Amino acid sequence: MAVSVMKKAGRNKRSRRTAGILLTLPALIVMAATVLYPILWSLKISVFESKGMMTSGSFVGLENYINVLQSSQFQSALWNTLGFVSVTIIVELIIGFAVALVLNRSLPGTKFFRVLFTLPLMIAPVVSGLQWRWLFADQYGVINSVLSMIGIDGPLWMGSVWGARTAVLIANVWLATPFVILILLAAMSSLSEDLYEAARLDGANAVQIFTNITLPLLKPAILMILVVRLSDAFRVFDIVYILTQGGPGGSTEVLSTYIYKSTFTGLNFGQGSAASFLVMIMIMIISFGLFRLLRPKEDR
Amino acid sequence: MMKSFKLSNILSYFILIAMSAFVIFPFLWTFLTSIKTEIQMFSVPPVWIPDPVTTQHYSDIIDEGQFQAFMKNSLTVSGVSTLISMLVSIPAAYGFAKYRYKFSGLLFATVVAIRMFPPIVMGVPFFLMMRQLGLIDTNLALIITYLPLQLTLIIWILEGFFRQIPNEIEEAAEIDGLGTFGKFLKIAVPLSMPAIGVASIFSFLAAWNEFMFALTLTRTDASQTMPIGIAGYVTTFQTFWGKMSATGILYIIPVIIFTIFAQKGMIKGLTAGATKE
């Protein structure tokens, strides 16, 4: 029946509307069942007291939310996440810019490097996490062995606060920098050569060209990188879970691992749900703020 | 002039080679570990070139049979969920791109916004839902769970491609008597085949690489996927670096081959948003 309705869809407005609804409806139904319904359920759980695996306690209003906000674990997970997000994005942007600028010069062999640098993007974060855990291993890890060969006593990476944080950062930079490179490269290659020609004629040097032409024109690409990488970094789970499990002493605990632990280890579904919603709201506010901040002035 | 040109080339290649070393080293070390004996694996200073080379870890994981179970679960879950997602979301992407109705813009924005949510937000309700449906530790639980992840991804990638199809082509098709359904099947889909290919690869990869939901929804090798299986070799209680490495290599080789062959399309798919107006 749907097909016969769609066949008749002609140029008139009403049948176009029907066609649009019919085309999008199956996906919307699936989304409603797999996103909307669970989220509403979670919202309900977040305002009820939960006891162990049971979720049918009494109505407690915003108590779960207040408990989460007041818990020191949540606060330290929040600060760890914010620190992780900002450092990882800055490092990725610096490396990403350096590599993309070089690749954009189209020197011989850059095609090969481009394929090579895409690989980490396709790899499961779990595998990357395990690879780095083996590389960073205290006793038999190759990183510490190489360090000791050149006379440096490597730290106990996973046993020390900054060692563990550095390991998580490096593993994540390995996974995500390729994305930054690809986006910057795509945006750079669409910039017009004429502008650069004109700037060179005016006697601008490489640094001036970069800061006055390249950077401003790449603003939309940078915005996109920030928004995508920000929400990715906010949800980081696999790498941390595999590498450090939030330790030592909660020093690498991030929001996702905190929510996971309080829900599935601490078995407090109410607080887990409440924490999820708090994280969701934070990401929405930050993304919205970024859009406002970095969008070109004319369409504000 | 000539000299500074050369200097900048040397600097460029230095950056490229440093980055390559950073990217390749973890892969290389995992591969080397997978063909080393236990003694060489733990020797100090490290053994760089394995001698003798052993395939022990590979035959171990295959003999134990768990590898096949993880592989079967991963293929089933990723394949079936991708298939369902594609069937549902290709028409949806076309609908959002070419047809307007009340709230269609808002609905599309919502679909895109859902991509930004941290998946852990869905962890609690999915677990409760699957427990109530009695689906914990089944492939079906993961298939259902992966649908929203894939739908939002596919719709996001394909909407842009469908929007680029010139309206003139569609109008010509209408004059030839094609309705919505005909235009979709005979014009939009064939023209977007490369993009659809890219979207399906990414959708498959999203399921193939997923860890967190699999961790909460699976219990035994009746439903555990590769990421869970691999992580299981290295826990607080046991560390089988050899088996982990061998499994990891077998798990990522298809992905690497795919990336090399389909890299042009994949880069296009990844960067679609950056060049979108």
C-alpha cells in the first residue's frame, strides 16, 4: 500500500509531504524505539530511588542528581574529563596541523602517508588500548626498555598518577589525530591558490600567510573538529577502561567510567542515570557555546 | 632560495616519518609479539626480531575455539545490524534530503544531535530493557543496541550526498513518469552507490569495534564479540600477551585491508561534513 501511495506522489505539495513522511517513518520508528523509549525510561529511573538491581524504589525527585553532583568521585571524574578533553584536543590540533600542512604540499610519497595515517581511525579502541598497555608495561614494556637503554629510568606508567594520565593521552592521540589530519587536509585542499599567490606578491611570509589566510579560512573545519572531537573525548571509555580502569586512585577516572562503575559495579541505577543526564546536558551546552563562538559573524 | 626550499622539504619528511613511526609502532610491536615465544616476549632488553618465529599463539587461540565463537558473533552482529540499518536509513536520508514536511527539519537535527550523546547514557536503559526482554547474552541484544548508532551515522553521511543530486535530474525523471519510489530506486540510489558503500563500511565498523555495550550486555562466548574476547586475554587475573596479540592481528587485518582498498571513498565519507556548505 505504501508503494501505491508513493507512486502517485507528483508535484503537488500534499503528496510530496506524504512521500517525505513515508520515506523517513521506518527510521523514525526505529529511533523512537531504540533511543527515545530507553532515554525516557532512564529519565524515570533517575528520579526514583534504586536498590541494587531493582529499580522500583520510591520517588525521590532530584535527590539522585544532587547526590551525584555532591559526590567527590563525580567531581574528580568531571575535572579529569575536562582536563583530558582540553589537553587531548590541543595536542591533536598541533600534531594535526603540522602533518596536514606537510601533506598538503603534495610532495612525492604523500599519498602513501595519507593512507597510513588513516589506519588508526579504523581500529577498535580496545585493540589500541591493549597495544599501548603492552607497550607501557612496567617491567617488560618496550617503552621502558628503550628508555633504560638510553639511561632513563622509566616510570611505573600505570602505577603513577601522571604516568597513567600520559599513557591515556598518548593512546588517545594515536587514535584520534588521523581524524583531525583528514578534516584539515580536506579543508586545506579546497582553499584557492590565487589567494596565496596574491599574498606572496604582497610580500607576506609563510607565518603571515598561515595566520592571516589559512587559519581564518579553516575556521569552519576547526569548528567541526572541535565539536566532533569534544563529544568524542567526553565519551572516552574503551581506552581508559582497558589501560587504567580509572586508576591509580581515581586519577584517570572519566565521566563514562564513573557512570559505568556506579551503575554496573555499584549497582546504583538511579545515580547512574542521573549522572548520564548531567553529562548529556553539559555536552549540549558546550557544543552550543562552541557553535555560537566560532560561527562566522554574518549568520549569527 | 634553493637552500631554504630543500630545508623545508627535509623538515616535511622528518614530520611525516616521525608520524609514521608513531602510527606504525604499536601495530608492528603487536605483530612481533604475536610471533614471539614467551621467553622472547619478556626478555630484557627486548628482542626486536623474533628468532625463532612461532605460530604457537595463533594455533592456541584457534584450538581453544573461542576465537571462532567471537568472530562468528562479531560477524553476525555487525552484518545483521548494518543490513537492517541500511534498509531503514537510506530511504530516510533521501526523504530528509529531498522532501520537507512539518517538523522534518527538527527531526533531522534531532537525529544528528543524538550522535553527540555519550553512549554510556544509553547503557543503563539498554541493560534494563534487555534484561526485561530476556535478551542478555544474545546476539539480538547487540543488534538492537547498534541500530541507533548506525542509523544516525548513515543518515548523517547520506543526507548530504542525496542533497547534492541536482533537482533538474529529478524533474526530468518526473516528466518520464517516475514517482517518488521510482526516483529513489532508479536515480538517487544508483547515483549515490559509492556513498552508500562508504556509509555501510562505517556502519559495519561502528558495530565491529564497539566495546562498551558489548561489555554490559554479553556474558559468555555465546554472544561475546571480538573486542570483549580480546580484552579477556589481558585482565587483572591473567595476562596472555601472545594470545591477545595474535587475536588482535587477526581481528584488525580485514579492517586494514579494507582501509587500503577503499581509502579514497572512506576519506570522502569521513570528511563529508568538513566540506559541506
